[in-house]
Amino acid sequence: METPVSSPAKPEGPRSRAQFLMLTLLTGALNAISFLALGGVFVSVMTANLALVGIAVGGSDPDLARNSLVALAGYVTGVLLGARYRERCEHRNRTGVRALLGGELLLLCGVLAGWLVTDGSPPAHLRTVLLGTAALAMGCQSAAVRAAAPPGVSTTYMTGLLTAVLTDVLARRRTDWGRAALLAAIPAGAALGTLVVGTARTAAPLLPVVLLAAVLALSGANPG
């Protein structure tokens, strides 16, 4: 009989908080890499990409429009496929979270491979493929975290989380420092991604791969 697929550690535990933090660092890094080297768009910030579509149309920039739409299509496809897979797993009393993160890792390894064979300077057609693949991976991550995280926690889009943290501050409620740390992880990850693009461009996509492998290692170490 197949062993049930495990999710990250329990949401209230320190292990899962570390996992969510690493996933958010991954998101920041991959967004920086995609923005700087894969067409000036993001792979998880779909609100920004929708705005970029409008900017591209208004400014008659077909390349920006194409890249924005590729990222949107990849992310949406990842979310839909991930959600569908989770539904099938739930019917079998499984979460599917670890499998989704494993699928994300394979996609990111594909991005890394395509990047390496071109020495970090993929031609236009391959940039489009890598961009769509990276966005697909972010969609899978969103679907996985939605199943594993407490309500209101995300590792790929931060507007709702930022609103919740600020609302708590204004209402003089106790600050959730774990969620505040996730907000800080986005610019921290983006800074790391920018740094590796600038100093070790050929291996830049290795950073998100290593972070996700660490998340899966923590998940595998979770007993039961």
C-alpha cells in the first residue's frame, strides 16, 4: 500500500515556520532572477504582471506583453493543476503537499538546466520557456502552501498578509512576528537573487533549488 504523502510540519511548529520562511526567500529570489534576466516580469506577483500587461499595451511593447502573459499563464496553470491534484489526494486522505513541492523542485531543476547550458544567458525563445516554467513552479508552491499553511499565510503573494499585519498593528493587537518575518523574507530573498545574478550569474537559479531542497529535507524529517 502506498505511504501517505506528508505535508510540512504542523503549522504551529518551529519546523514549519522555518519551511515557510525558506519558501518565501525562494519566492523573492526567483522573482528577482526572473525580473532581471527573464524578461522584466515576476513569476509570483500576478497583480504586478496584470499591471505590466496594461503598461505594455499602452506603450506598444509586445515583448513585455508576451512575457507578462507567459508568467500569468504559467502561474495560473500551476495553481489549477496543484489544486486539482490536492483534491484528488484529499479523496484518498492524503494532502499531496510534499508531492507538489517535489514537482516544483523538478520544474526549478529544469530552469537551472536550461540556464546552465546557455551559461546564464539564454536566448529569447528559451527565456520564454524558462519564465513559464518558473511561474508554473510558483503556482505549484502556492497550491501546496494553501493546503499546509494556517489561514492568511502565503509564501508567494504578500498583499493580504501585509494588510493583516498592519491591521493588527493599528488595532493594537499582538504582532504576529512569524508573519512579519515572511514579509521581510521577500525583499531579503530578492536581495539574494539580485546578488547571485550580479556575482555568479551562471549558477543563479541554483539558489531557489537549494532552498526548496532544504524545505523538502525538513519535511522528510518530520516524523509521521
